[in-house]
Amino acid sequence: MLLTPPDLTPDMELVMRVMPMPKDANGNGDIFGGWIMAQVDLAGCVLPARVARGRVTTVAVNAFQFKNAVSVGDLLTFYARMERIGNTSMTVHVEVWAERRPSDPMLVKVTEANITYVAIDHEGRPRSVPKAA
């Protein structure tokens, strides 16, 4: 059963779920921030790739906030929404929620970010986003 965050807006779409493992932990025993950033980037490109109907690349991390620590065994759920669609670029808002305590589940927002992607062609050059997007 997928728990839904209490203040998740209806325009947010489920794009990814993952559970961090001990190898993803830092020296303090929390999940390494760089690992979380990589997962956010993977989740964030789902909608732009769909809108662009092809390859996209990350060009800017406009905002990134760590709100709560992530622990080994947390089930992370990534939600995203398109914020802006330009000629070649698209900005996405991503929220990450951790499901904790399987015996008495609770949800905690752990991260949110705004990331800009650019549609690219097979040679890696910017291309226009299809107008039907």
C-alpha cells in the first residue's frame, strides 16, 4: 500500500521509489547527501524526458534542500511536477518522502529540489521541446 503524503498537491506525479542500503551511508550512519542528489536527478528527468520525447540533460540545480536525514531502510518515494516548459529547457520540482517504521508507518519529507533540464539531440546539442508538450 502506497502511503500518500498529507500535503502533496494533486499535480505531483509518482516518478520513482527506492530504498537506500548500508553502502549508501556516510561516516555518521546517515545516507550520503550526494547519493540522495543523484537519485533526485534520476527522478527529476522522468517528466522532462517524457515531455521532450527523447534525451534530456541536467543543466542547473536551481534549489536543493535537505529537510530531514535519511536512514538505511527508509523507503523513499519521489514525486515530481513540471514547473516550466521553455523552448529547449524544462524546470521540474521534486519532493522526496521517506516512509519509516514499517510496524507503524509514518511519512517525512526529506528533500525537495528544483532542477532544469535541456532537451538534446543525438549529438548532445540543445533541441526544441515538441510544441504538443
